[in-house]
Amino acid sequence: MLKEISFFKDSLQTVFTYFYNDEPVYAEKEVSQYQIFERKGKVFFTKDHTTDKDETLFQILEATTESFSLRTFRNNDEVTEQFVVSEKSQKPKNVYIFERCMEGQPGEYYHKDLTYLKGNEFLNRKIGQNAPEASGDGYITVHFTLNCEGKMGNLGLEQMDRDYKSTSFEPALVKHLINEVMKLKEWPEVEPGWFYKDIHSFLMFKITNGKITDLCT
């Protein structure tokens, strides 16, 4: 995954580009306000969505004219990311806009029935239609976050053979699945929990002789 951050006077834009076999397969963008502040000689910033959302705190480290690092504090974990400063944007042409309703770890799908409103049979027909020819048997699982507005983002991918061991399918089939899944809109309403407003969910497709033959949720 390639993560690109752009600071503007009135907004902060973050673009995530996901790759499979070194080829871009999906991209999404988050746009938010931001605030930069200093505490005891250290520089931080927060992304401001709306006042009722929790904020993630970022610390700016080792900033030069060529690179900088961001230390993120989230869910009791500390993550450091390295960025290269560039004036040339690498943003892809087709970008989905996605924003979580609450920072932090989403709730899990089993907290609420998130069956697609049109049903699994509809999904199997729709996504299997016009799928490219491929080979192999196993399962392809597309993970995603479903926010409180019924929008999808934060892509994840898992591929297994019939013995549930890691494998890889043809890029064309994987790209088709990702693109079709991330276009879905008819989801039930996500009911917020005590510590989340978004839900992590997934769709697992059974592959037989390179064809999509079933959907497991």
C-alpha cells in the first residue's frame, strides 16, 4: 500500500493506493481539517472531522526538506511511518472517498447482522458476472470497514487454497473482486457501540477452477 499525505491551507488529504503484484487495484481518499500545535518543543497535529469524533494524535519527527516521520498513537499502539517529501503527486485517477465516523478500532461484524440487503445470491450473481477467466481453487476474502453512513473503505485482502493455506490467484480476478465489492452500497444501518461507530466486515468468495462459485459471510 502507498500512502500519500498532502497538506493544504484549509485541509489535509490522505490517499491510500493498494497494490497487487505491483499493480494498483484500488485507491481511496480521506479529506479532513487539521490542527498543528507544539508542546515542550515537540510538534503534533490532529485530524479534525466533526466535534463528536475521537481524534488521532500524530507527532512529527525528523522533519527535513527531503523526508519526515509520523508517530501515531492509536488503540494503545505506537506506529512510526516514514514519508518522502515530493512535489509530484502520484494520486491515481479513480479514487473512492472514504472517512471513518470514529477514529480507533472498528467494531466487528458479529456485533450486528450486516448481511447485504439484496442477499448473498444477488451478490454472487452480480460479482460473478463478467469475472475474468482464471484458474485455481480456494477462497478470496475481501475485508473492509463499513462506516456509519454505509460507505466502504480500508481495504484488506486474504487468499487461501482449499486447505486454507496462503496462495495467490490471477491479478485480473483479484482486481475484479475488489472493484465490484467496493462499489456495493445497499448495506443495513450500522448501530454504534460503546467504543465504535464503524464495523469491520468481509466477503469470502469460493473459487472453483478459477470461477466464483459461492459466497461465504
